Amino acid sequence: MAFPYRKILCPIDFDENSINALEKAIEIARHFKAAVVLIHAVPLVAQFGEVPLPVDLYQDQQKAALARLNEIAGQKLGGIEHKTAVYTGDVAGSILRAVDQFQPDLLVLATHGRTGLVHFVLGSVAEAVVRRAGCPVLTIRGERPRAQPTSA
């Protein structure tokens, strides 16, 4: 891992929170004149035991995701060296494969901040990645709704 950062990996799932994480990755990339690797993971929704469904079933989703990644890169990464890639499979596993493949100096990752039963049931991609990534991870938490003041 190098400092200053020369390569930043930023997985996005196209929601507002992941776009906010991308904005932070862009800010860091501009500061250090670093490259950005923008990835998306198409999750496998059904699996039979240990045998995943054929990845070919997801080709349309992969193509659409790559087109969307390239659109976002064109809009937001002007003047920044960048690459885009789409993975299919377990989201945390896909991000970790990208870390192995691209060897980034920093991973900028959105977290949804789920807690309690939702976190237990859905798991946490960010937590799994932070525990196993071979590079520093900057997690960007989504904004929580602010409590509305009550009138007295």
C-alpha cells in the first residue's frame, strides 16, 4: 500500500449513499492525483446449496451495470484516470476480488448503517469487507434522517 494514495477503489450500488462515497473518493483522488477504479457487483439472488446459478443468466444485468458505471464515470471522473469493472456474485466477495485484482491503496465504501435485526438478517457488506480487505478502508455512512422538533 502506498501513501500518498495512487489508486482508489470505489464500489457503488447506484444508490445515493454510494454516489456520496464516490464523491469522497473523487475528492481524495483529485488531492493525490490518484486513479479511481469504479466497480459494481451484480448479486446472485438465487443459489442452490453450494452450486451458484450460471453467471450467463446475469449478462443483461452486467451489461446494464457496466453502461451505468461508464455513464457515471463520464459525468464525474473527468480529468481523473479511471477504470470500471462489473462483478457477479456475493457483493462482499466481489469487492474483495476487486481488491485482489486492482491492489488499491485505499478502498472507499458506502455503508448503509443498518442495525439490529435488519443488520443480523441482511449482514453487512461493509463489515465483511473491512474485516478482510488487504488495504485501508474508508467507510462513508449515509446521512440519518434528522429528528423533527416537537412543538411544546
